[in-house]
Amino acid sequence: MKLDVDVLRYLSKDDFRVLTAVEMGMRNHEIVPSDLIDRIASLKHGGTYKVLKNLLKHKLLHHDSSKYDGFRLTYLGYDFLAIKTMVNRGVFTAVGRQIGVGKESDIFEVAREDGTVMAMKLHRLGRTSFRAVKSKRDYLRHRSSYNWLYLSRLAALKEFAFMKALEEHGFPVPNAVDCNRHCVVMSLIQGYPLVQVKQLQNPETVFDTIIGLIVRLAEHGLIHCDFNEFNIMIDDDEKVTMIDFPQMVSVSHRNAQMYFDRDIECIFKFFGKRFNMSFEEQSDDIDGSEVDEDESSRPSFSSITKTAGFLDKELAASGFTRKDQDDIEKFIEGDAGDDVSDDEHESGLCQTNIKGFDSLHLDQKEPTSSCNEEEQGDENQHSPEAGLTGNPESQNSSNEEEDNQNADENDAELMKSLAKQRRRTMAAARRGRKSVASRNSYKDKGGYMLRWK
Ligand code: ADP
Ligand code: MG
């Protein structure tokens, strides 16, 4: 199975309505009972069940009758909701090939109508650790609505917020374009992950730049925590761009020193091995000494003048709260060493092989999409919450409320943009970039220290 966005074209308004109802139900149900879905969707004449069958056929939902008859979203279902929202917002109009497989994400090219190609990252926090998520439930027990959708959404929100803030502070990161649910759209970096680069013209300059970035991040109160050759992109001019921010922490984190040292060490090790840069063993007494670029000593966490508050103040402005940060940290911290589970295959996205771009013009074959103002009014009257006795939203965070609001807006927006998009054609730009399959696999190989001569 692939991320067949073609299916998106043939999904009706009711299909999306029911899909959204399942999403809402999942805020407090791992498996959403069929009758609850029916109540939330409030389709006329029991239409929900027919729609559920259709969604199941397209693998947008998973049916579970082990405890009671119910459904949950699959990654694909969640992908479609996010993609639909992005298309409605006019962020992109086409989805192209998969360009990356991260540890807990899939990255695709997406294109605007004018041919601009961007990168779309779909977070899959539950993928490598769906079983582990279950065992970590303790951490998040206070959240009745906790599930992998929530975690993936948090990861995306965090990544987006950090990318934006870092960009504003002049860090070399992709341009953060938009974020919805578990999906982040950003500029496409022309280049390759450092792990694929066998030779550099100026390895020492690149090394200095990278170490300098870790230090500068700490000066801004942040530690990347996964700063390795998989998360550093490098272009033909050896310009460095850093990516992948969901695991970043503040320098006031209790393990900050360890994370900082680990990031530094990772770079030292990689450059030592890959580019034969020689470092001499660093004696213990150097730990804690001043950074000395000339002597290329290992930067020490304690000697860096850090600006606290970066996280709290600037990130809160982008909707990523301290509580969100805590929730995701708790999850990520307990997450090291999990293997890819069978759940990965559920979405089938790892095997995706998209040829060119699939335009998302949601056209002709849509039975119920005669889109007019009256119908949209009707839609609002029968908003999913209206059918609920216990409104799940009341238990949710402001972010979830925002999401829900978005979903409602999107239904109306979708109808408009469907009609508009029907009349358009799209020239999807294709780039000659090599398909990139990478997997972040930082492994701590023990505690020797290195110094670059
Ligand atoms: P994960 O968090 O799952 O590790 P990453 O953000 O590191 O995901 O992305 C995985 C891979 O996807 C990267 O190693 C890179 O090859 C590719 N990638 C990610 N973001 C971009 C981007 N903005 N432009 C180009 N390639 C990207
Ligand atoms: Mg990565």
C-alpha cells in the first residue's frame, strides 16, 4: 500500500465528516465505538455505517471488535485529514515522492501550484513504539484523551515552533511553512544528509560550523539532543542546514549537560571516522575548561553563557506550551532503543513509491460535493459536536480545540476549494534529487573523549 493521494479525490464530504468524527472520538477512546461515531457525525438515515465501510476499504480506518465494535484512525486516515487541511489552506496542491524515512516520520515532496517544491514531514510518534507507548501510559495517565495522534501532533507542533523560532534567530534551518495535526510543511533543503556524504572539500570548516551551531544553540538556551549526521543536511557548497527538532530541550533540563555532551561527541566521532580527522584523547581535567577554538578542544557545557527563557517565551507564542513540552519530553525520554514495530506496516508508507506528483485536484467523481453556501450553512448546523451528549472537546486542551475548529472551517473551505480546484490544472515540478532513505540511529558507543588537533 502506498500513500495514494488519488483516493483523496474520491472521498466525499460525508467520508471526511465520518473520518473527522473518528478523530474526535479518539480524543478519549483508543477505539471509538461505532454508535459514538454515528452520533458525532450525525449523518442522516444512518449513513455513517456505509461510509465507515468505504473508509475501511481505503484503509483510512482500522476496525477493532475485540472489546466492542469500534474504529480508530490509521496513519493513512490521519495523513488524509492533515493533507486535506493543507490543500484547503492553499499550502500545497500536490504530493510527490517520498524523500525520507526518519525514525519516527515520513517525508514527502509536496508542490504548490506554481511548481515550488517543499517538504512535508508526517510525524509517526507511535510507529517505532506503539507497543512502547502502551507501556509508557503511566507518564500520560492524566490525559484521558492520550493516544498516538496526540503525541504525533505534539511532535509536529513542537518541530514547527522550534523551526520558526530558530529561523528567526538566524539558525540555518528549513523555512517553517505550516503545521496541522502531525504534519509539518517546510522548505525543501537542496542537499543530502551528512551521513551520505563521503567527501568534503573543507571538512574542518564544516566541522567548526557544526560544533559552532551546537554552542550557539546552547547560548540560546537550547540543546538539539539528536544532533548527528542524519539530521545535518549539506549542499554542494558545503552549506549546513540542521533539521529534526521534536526532541530539543532547554539548557535548564536536568539532563542538559549529558545531552549537550552527547551531541558534541557524536559530531567528533563522525568526523573522526568519516573524514579521518584526528582528535587526541582529552584528559579528564579538561572537562569544564574554557572553549578554545584554536586548540579545537571540546566545548564544555559549563563554560557557555546560556540565555534561559528561549523555550518558554518564544515558543509559547507559537502555541507550543510548557505542558506540551513536558508531555513530549516524558514520552521521548523513555523512548530510546525501541525497535520498529509491525505497526509500521500498517501505513505501508515505508514502501511508498510515488512516481512524480499526484495532483490533489479533488475532481468530478464526488457524489455529494455540490458546494454552495446553503449546504455549508447546513453543515455548520449539524456540526459533529451537536450530536454529542458528552462533548469530548470539553476535556481537551486549547490546541485540540483549535484543531477541531480547524476541522469545521476546513469542511467549508474544502467545499470551496474543491470547486475551484476542479477547474485548475497543475504543473508539478519534479526535481532530480536522489531518493533519500535515512534512519536516525544514534548509538551511544561509550564515553571516550576526543580532541581535534
Ligand atoms: P526523523 O525525525 O524521523 O528523523 P527527519 O526530520 O530527520 O525525520 O527527516 C528524515 C529525513 O528526511 C532526513 O534525513 C532527510 O533526508 C529528509 N528530510 C527531512 N526534512 C527535509 C527537508 N526539509 N528537505 C529535504 N529533505 C528533508
Ligand atoms: Mg532525523
